[in-house]
Amino acid sequence: MRYKLLLALTMIIIIILFVGYFLGFFGATFNFQISEGKPTVTITYPTDGAIVSRLVMISGTARNPDPDVNITSVQVKIGENTWMTAIGTDLWSSDWVTYSLQNGQYTISVRSYNGNDYSDIQSITVTVDNPTSIDSDSHKWALFIAAANFPEKNETKLGNGGLYLAEDIVAYLIENCNYPTSNIMILFDDGWIRTKNGYGVREQTLQERPHTYDITYGSATKANVIASLQVLINESNAYEDSEVFLWIFNHGAGNTNQPITGGKILQSSEIFFWDDTMTDKALGDILQPLASKKAAIIIDACYAGGFADRSILNLRTSLFMRSGIPQDGRVVITGTSKFRTGFASTTQGPLFTLLWFEGLTSGEADGFRPGLFGRGVERNLKMFQDGVVSVEEAFYYARVVLRTDENLQDFRSMQPQINDRYPHHGILRSLGGLLL
């Protein structure tokens, strides 16, 4: 008899709840639903037992059994650390910076949440194996950074061309310049490839995407950029013969309503990363400890001249606007002057770097010299040609092509700039160029 009474009371309570809910007694914000089961979550990268190093983008999928209820969040935990919210839900990812971690095994745990229930925790074990010394006799490092597709409005996106161009330069450095794959990093967007050449939705992480060389991929967040630069500096500083190649292709900050100066007369040059910006002075502060006496630094963005301490016509910026990036042993190049916008192909990458790389790899730039105001001039005499192309010659080649190619006349306003201090600065500076 007691069980029948309990069953009857339970049914009465359920009926009252349903009637009250549908009559609106519980208010508009009351959420009454019957769960169809817990959500699920999977880790697709890295795999269980994998060996990882440097930057790791942990990624996976999550789903809810009820298609009408969305996954609210995905959380990731490393070892016994606190839970951290991942980026994305159905397709999610989380950056894990392992540069400063001790080598060894680590447990990665994830869980998803649908607003009512957490999924079962999924865990894998990976081994962090960051090299404690450089295995190669080639003491060369390269870092490529591109944040191209972060704006919400499609007309301001730059496509995936910057990534493809970075990978082409990487292949050249590995195959022709003896750069070890372990010392090469590419940071692009938020670490994901998107459909429709960057204009669509997330498709695959850079690390999961098939690629020819075993290099480090990651997202171009400010934290990743700073961490990667610091590792590059620390590792390269251990060798007197170190060589560094740094390439950055991003949006640049400026005022397009001021076509003559871009509003940059009293402002520093500034570039966008995926989640933040960085001024030329801030980058100069980060690079200040870099001891390498053979460094090529290319910033291909709008209004970028300040990174080379150049305004326009290769004229210096004022003393109080100097970035501190140009130093002895460095060639600093920008794809535009401080007052001009740049141009890029969404499928091939930024125009200046395309021309610079063309001159470098084809040999066509051999013999090109600065000329007046660093505008570039071709020297056809054999005495100016030595069969190899320097970083500087490729720059002057790009400037000449921009100025003389009728097909590029709409882009002549870019006015790329250079501050060449390799190997030294001043009248005693060697006339020899920087060879990669």
C-alpha cells in the first residue's frame, strides 16, 4: 500500500510540474527538459602514446545526443592542473605550450558540457620530448607568423595564401639552405585551416593536416608568438654562428582615410596577431636579447615601415619613434613604407614577399643594388654578379619589379623599405650581402 501511495504522489508531482511549466508559472527563464543522455567528447590530436614537443594544439570533437541541444563548452586539463576552456565546441582545440616543461609523460584529459551534464572524461597519455641540445650541426632557426582570416567581415580576410607561401619558403630553406626541420615553426591564424580558402568554417588543424616536413605548427596568438620568439632567441644564442630567419605577414594598423600618411606620422607601426596586436617597439624589446649576427627579418603588412625604422623613400624615422629592431648583423625588411598599404593574393600570399622570393630562388636578383633612396637598380655588368643571391639583392629586385612591371602598376605605392646592418652598420660596413 505504501508503494502505491508513493507512486501516486510521484505522478501527481510530475503532472503539476508539466502543467505549471506550460502555463508559464515558472517564468520565461525556467529551463525544464528531460535529458536524453550525457554528451560525448573525443581527442583526435595528439593520439594516445604520441611523442610531442614545442607547441601542441590539442583538438577533437564533441557532440550531444539531443541534436536540439548544443554543446556549451569543452574543457581540457593537463595532469593535475585546473580545467581550462577550449576554443570551439563541436570542433574544439586548445594550445599547449611545452617549451619550458620537463621532458616526460603527461596526461591530457577532456570533458564536454551541454548545460546540464558533463560527459565522461576522456584521457590520453603523451610524452613531451623537447630537445635539450641541437642535433644538427646547422645552427639555423626560422619562424613564420601569419594571422590572415580573423576579421568577421570576409572582405578583410587574406585567405590561406600566406600559409602556402610560408611553406614554400620553408621547403627552400630546408632543401637549399640546410635549415633543420626541428628549428622551423609556422604560426597561422588560430591553428586551423578553413574551407573556401579561409572564408569558410574550420576544417582541420595545421598539425593534423598533411605536410611534407616535420616542422612545428601552431596558432598565431600573441602568447604563442612571444613564447616561440623567446625559444628561438634562447636556442640560437647558444651558438656564435647562429642564423635566424623571421617572417611576419599580418594585417597592419593604420587609417585608410588618410592616404598620404595612414595616420602614422606620430604612431608606431603595428601588426595584428590572431587575438591581439604588437607595435614595432614591442617587437624590438622582445628581439633585443637576440645575439645572432646573421638575421633576416621580414615584416609584410600595411604601414610596416616602422619595424625597419624607415618612413618613406628609405628615410629614417625620428629618433623617438625608433623600434630597436635594426641591429648589427640584421637585415630588416618591410613590405611597405610606414605610410602605405600592402597587397596580397588570397591564394598565393603577400605581393612583396612573392617578388622577393622569386628573385631569391630564380637567381634573377643577382647583381641588383640599392640605387637612389634604396629604390633598387639592376646592374648587368659581370663585376656585380657572383652567381648567388643575397637577401638584400632579392629586396632590390622586388622593388625594381614593382616599379617597372606594367602589370603591377596599381601596387607601386607600397614602397618596401630596408634597413641593412649586415654584417655591421656605418661606413665600415661590408658591402657583402646576407646569404641564407
